[in-house]
Amino acid sequence: TRKVERIDTQVDEMRVRRKDSNALKVIENVFDDATLKTLYTISNKGIIKALGGSISTGKEANVFLAEGEDRNLAVKIYRISSSTFNSMEEYILGDPRFRNVRHSKRDIIFAWTKKEHRNLERAIEAGVKVPVPIISERNVLVMEFMGEGERSYPQLKEAGVNKENARAFFDTISKYIELLYTKANLVHGDLSEYNILVDPHTQEPIFIDMGQSVTLEHPKSQEFLRRDIENIIRYFKKYGIDADPEKLYSTIREI
Ligand code: ADP
Ligand code: MN
């Protein structure tokens, strides 16, 4: 188990050990001075008391466990330095909610973080199970931790889908895609067995990773919806679910 340390102690240690190892270089990539300041701001608001271990290192963001007031939280930090941001720009620029965002890399990343926060809120309003967002500041998004103890719930890929439970999972996931589309006017845009967690107690799917989710006005929203549907149908095919992507696509659009 990972020890949860106070942010300031942890950061001081990082400074001392700076350049000591490659691992720390990676850490430094995430915790640049501006990001540290942002974490202090959030910490001063009393939202996070301490930062815990790393949950995930992705292409654009790192996710960490954090200790909140009375429960664990997940902190997603978009890296300013090593972000694959060209694709971000395309998503942001097609979204009418972000018409006035300046085009500097930093500002695009901040808008992206805010977009993920708002997308999660919209998903919740539409009745889709996602982590509840708590605060977003610059490139940092704090949200409900979907896990137990210090372990995240498994991704759908690791959640033990089988021929018996596949239909229930598939139906709920299809329902969520539809609710997102019809009630939130959103398309997830990166839906797959990796961006769905499963609560092992309720067997409930949880959509995550909504930074790239777009509104229906986005020029590629239909393309993204088709791709999301195809990914899900492809995944469930192995478990005996035989669904036609085009049919699901038109059902969702007709509702
Ligand atoms: P990325 O853009 O790097 O794929 P994700 O949002 O998909 O970022 O998060 C990466 C991983 O971190 C997820 O697969 C999941 O295991 C974990 N994770 C993300 N958000 C949460 C959360 N709110 N609670 C628990 N684990 C999370
Ligand atoms: Mn992801």
C-alpha cells in the first residue's frame, strides 16, 4: 500500500531529490512549478489534504490518489510540458462552448480540463454514472475516487465480463451512450473497455475520461458517435453479443 503524504512534504522531498533519477524526471514533468502552485491553491481550499500515489500515467495526463476531507479523491493532472496537444486543439475549436479560448498551448489545456469537468457534470445530469467532479483549476481536475481503499475499480477490460453478464453490461453501456446523446447532447468520443470502470459490488459501469467528449454541434460528433458504438460492439462480440452498429446508431439518433 502507498503512503499518503502531505503535499508540501512530498513536494519538498521532490525538490531535494530533483534530477536523482529518471522516475523523478517524469514526476517533474507533471509537477512543474505552476502545477504545484495550483495544487497548493486546491489544498488551501481544504479540498485535498494530501496527495497519494500514482494511479495512472497516460498520454496527456497523470492520475493520482488524494486524501480529501473525509474520503479519497482522484486528481487528474494534464501535463503542460508533454501533452499531445495538437489533437486537443481540434476538439476545443469545434466546440461552441470554448469559442473564446486563446490558442496558446497552456490555455487550450486549461480549457480541456474545464471541458472534462463540465462534461462530467452534464453526464450526471443526464443520468450517466461517472465520477462526480469536485473542482477544476487550470490543468488540475479533482473528482470522486471510483475505487476501494487505494485501488481504482477495474476497467471493463479487467472486470471479468463473461457470456453470462455481457448482455447486462452491454445494455447499460448502450443506454449511457444514448442518454449522453439525447439528454446531455454529448458524444464521449473515446469510449472503449479502457474508459469504463466497473463497480464490483453493483456491477455498474462507470464512464470516465471525458476530456475529449464533444457537443453535438462539433463537426465530428457523428463520426465520434459511430466510432464509440463500433468500439463497444466490437468488444462485446467476443462475449456473444451480436449487435449491428448501424442499427444502434440510428436508434440513438431517432430518440
Ligand atoms: P487518460 O486520459 O490518461 O486515459 P483516464 O481519465 O482514462 O485518463 O484515467 C486513467 C486511469 O486512471 C483510468 O483507467 C482509471 O484506472 C484511473 N482513474 C481515472 N479517473 C479515476 C477516478 N475518478 N477514480 C478512480 N480511478 C480513476
Ligand atoms: Mn483513458
